[in-house]
Amino acid sequence: IYAGKVAAKQAADEIREEEKKTKAYERELAKQSRARERKTHQSSQEDRAKVQQQNKAAVGMAGRGLRAAGGMALGVAGDLARGAGVETSFGSIAQKNFDLQQQAADLSNAGFMNGDARNGVRIDPNQLAAQTMSVGKATGNDANDVMEGLQKFVAKTGDLQSGRDVLEDMARLAKATGSNMSDVADAAGDVASALPEGADKAKIVRDVMTGIAAQGKVGAVEIKQLATQMTKIAAASGQFEGKAQDNMLAFGAMAQMARSGKGGAASASQAANTIGSFTSTFAKGARLDSFEKFGVNVAGAGGKNRDPKQIILDSLKAANDTKFGGPANANRNMGEMFKDVNARRAMMGWENTYKEAGGGDAGLKAVSAKFDELASSTLSAQEAQESFAVAMRTNK
């Protein structure tokens, strides 16, 4: 739209300038004609009419050319806008508004939960549409995409209020990281759905999502790739002792290591799959027998599994223990404990980190340090704002 206005103004200015030149040219022609008349006194009425007709034709051709040039300028501006993904036809814009109204009405119904402390009051669809349009405008996202993200969040959590609380934060995070708004909001829904009732979901979702984004900067999988895989990470978090949000960040760290050059995962999807396989390992009798054989305790508090970091460290230590053949037999020992191919991929990066540090206590220390570096990564408020500002300064 802005490009169209600029082109229109430029075309109008050029037309006015050329009209001035054309009128001056017309006056010069008339002046020359009168000079010839005075000089010869022989110009007939027919000759003068011919000259005047020629002058009018010249002016007409100039005007038509300028109008065509102006139309072409506006056409080019429209093409540029459409090429950038901007709707330029009234019909398309109207349809998007109709879709937004329908989405808002559907969400108003889906988000109403009679008797619920946070969602027991039905939200006016116009209020939801206004919020998504405001967020879209403030963050450079399409309002329909913002609404779609909110719908996905509610579909997974049933918690419209929490979705509205984090909506602009997720839109800003998406813009700052070059991610799809709908995917980020969908991933935020996965995080929220894994949290216990009564938790401050909005705050925890912000912390986890910014942590996952920061891990992508340090590791091998950006949030825009991992956002669509977040359900695999969130689902595993409740099966281990400790806070769900801490476990999600721990599994995010493991996915990063699995996808790194030291791990064995070939894609973000495969890296996330390793988390599910790692988790299911501790629900198989034969695998539990193997851990028991090597003296690795995997049982944690409350009938859950132990902290994943401690399981990793204890498994590496046991596999390299001299009573089980030492480093020469470590690969076989790890394969016996983590027999599933994907579960082993979750371990491969840590195994290589351990070996590169020389094994033993130095190796365990290196693994622990790398795990903490990834799991505790976070984007500062200043960095997030600066990244958002850079993204918002582009022409698009």
C-alpha cells in the first residue's frame, strides 16, 4: 500500500512537470506561427488551422503518454505489493476479514468453559478479532496467522486466557527468530499443556520458549525448526522427576546435542524423536535389567524416572568402568543399555563429548558443563528486543 502511494505521488509529480513542459512547447509553437504570419503575410486561414491542429495533436499525445506512464507506475507498485504477499484487491481483503470474524466466533465458543476460574466468561468475538489485529500490526504478522496460532494454543490447552496472555510475546518471538507465528503459538500450547494445574502458565511458557530459542542459537536446531516438534519434548517432561519446565529445557538440550555434529540425528524431527525413544527405554523390562546389571539407577522420586542428566552421566561412567571392560568395551556397553537406535542417537553426542575430553572425571565434567550450557541458555530481554527491532526494520 505504501509502495502504491509513493508510486502514485511520483507519477503525479512527473505528469505535472511534463504538462508544464508541454504548455511551454505549445506557447512556443504559437509564437513561431505568429512570427511566420507577420513575416510573410501570406499564411492562409487554412494554414493557421493546420498549425493549430498539429499543436493540439502534440498536446494530446503528450497527455495520453503521461496518463499511460502514471497507470504503469501504479501497476508496477501493485505488482510489487502482490509479490511481497500484500493483498491489493478489495475482494481478497474482504475475504480475509470474513475469515477472521469466523475464526473469532469459533474461538469464542471453544474458549468458553462454564465454571472455570479463568475462562468462565465468554469473550466477545469482536474483542478477540481486535486483539489479533492489534498484535499483528504491532509485530508485523498477519492477523489471520495470529488468530490461527491462538486457536492452536486453545485446541491443545483449553485455556483461552493463557493464550491471550502470551499471544504478543509469542508473536514477537516468532518475528525475532524468523519463525512461523502459528507454529510458535502451537509449540507454546504444547508447553502449557504439560504444566500442572495452578502453575503460572503464561510466565513459564515465556521462559521455556525463550530458552528453546536461545538453545537454537547455541546448538544446531533453531526454534523455527523445533517449534513443530515441541509436542515430543513436552510429552516426555512429566515422566521424569523435577519441574516440567526444567525437564523440557533439559530435553531441548538433548535434542540440540542429538542434531549436532557429535550426535546422530539427521533432522530436527529425528532429533526430537530421540527424546521419545530415550524416555521409552526406561519402561522396558529388558532395558531396565541392563541398567541394573551396570549399576545405573534410573528410578526417581514419585515413581518417575531420575533426572535425565544424571542418568546420562551415570551411564557413561558405568560403560567405561574397568569392571565392565573399560573404554575398550564402552561402545558395546552403551549399546546394551540403549539398544533402541533412536535412544542411542540421544546418547551419541554425549558419548563423543566424553571421549574428546579424555574420558574419566574430565569427560564427565565436560558432559555436565555442555548439558548445563544448553539447558540454561536464555535470551535476555535486551537481545530479544534488539532482534525483534532488526526484523521489523525490513521493507517487508
